[in-house]
Amino acid sequence: MARLQDKVAIVTGAAGGIGLGTAKLFAEEGAKVVVGDVQFDLLTEEAAKIKEEGGDITSLYLDTASEDSWKEAVQKTLETYGRIDILVNNAGIHIPNKILETSLDEWHQVMNINGTGYFLGMREVIPEMQKNGHGSIINIASISALTGTGAASGNGTAYSAAKGAVRSLTKHVAAHFAEEHIRANSIFPGPIKTPIMGERQKTIKEDNKNDVPLPPHHGEASDIAYAALYYASEESRFVTGDETVIDGGSVL
């Protein structure tokens, strides 16, 4: 049997990269997947491809920094599938500025999407998981929450701070909702070849040779998606507050 047969999952930031890779894998494993992104045209194109392969998928415009947008996304998910079993908080942006170069507007922009967006997603979804008597939350953090240098920090002051907040939020939820069988775990990607890297995708292998011991010196979206699949499935039913680092040895 597929590992997520008939489970209902929301995946944010799913128009590309880790979010899209996770949505594809979840659909292959039998989940009913609701994908959200602000890049709605691209999202619907990618969702159509998954549907053509037999996946049960619904696409929504979702601005994760907006409380109203989250409420609407949850309501539409319930209207379509009746419940929510899994949340993958993944949507994010990166501004590669060090602290003295970071404007207050840039700080707020990154923190709102990469931090507040995760908080809002969990706050809106957890009550529905409580009604089910179970749930799995997977938060995509970053090794930039663990180290200030190296291949994944990208000099992003606000990015690192937001991902550190995600780590703490995940622990908080894991501790406070375990009795209700709601689990929360986080994944810490290192350098992953995704659209958020922009032009650096072309040189990522060479750029990371000195920082990432394990060839090919970068990961793919599927490397993160398989970890998310484990956390989403019943295989991890006794796992909460866990942290998985997937970085090719960057922080050894």
C-alpha cells in the first residue's frame, strides 16, 4: 500500500523546488495534496502535470504571510477533502544580505514569509488536526539556523533568523500537542539545487566543493521530499520534535 494512502496534505511553496518535489512524491504515495503558492499560474501548470500522472491534487493561491489567505486555504481544503492530516510548511524567500546591509523592510519581508508564515500555517491547521485526533507537521528549516557560515547560510541575516525561529516553533508545537497525537518535526536542508538559488544553480557544484564533502556537493528537491515523506507517514508515529539535517556533511 502507498505510504500516505488517502491522507490529506497541504504543501506550501509548491510551484517549484522542495515544495513541488514534496507534492509530487506525496501524490505518488497516495495522498490527496493541496498545493499553495503566490506563483499561481506556475503552480497550476505543475499541478496539472501531477494530475495527469494520476495524482489527486488541488491548487490554491496562498500568501503564507497573510492570515486571511491561510484561513481561506484551510477552508477550501476542508470543503474539498473534509480534513487535514499533514502540513508541510516550506514557502520561503532569501535575501542574501549581511546584517549591516539588511534594511528593515528586507528584514520584515523575509521574517513575515519564512517565520510568521509557518506560525500562521500551524495555528490555522492544528485545530483541524485536533478534531481528527492526529496530525503531522513538517517544517522546512535550513542549516543556516545551525551555522552562520558555509554553503547554506548565503549571508542571509533575516533568512537565518527566521529559520532559527522555525526550529523553536517546531519544538514548541511538538511539546504542547504530543498528547493529542499531533507531531511536529523539522528538516534542515543544506545546499539544494532549487529555483530559490537563482543563477547560483548553474555553479552550485563548483561553489560548494570546499564546503560540502559529499559529492555531487549539492542536493536535489527529492532528497528533502523523502525525509518529509517519512515524517508524514505512520512510520514516524513515535517521532516528534525531531530534526533531520540533509546537507552532504556541511556541518560535520
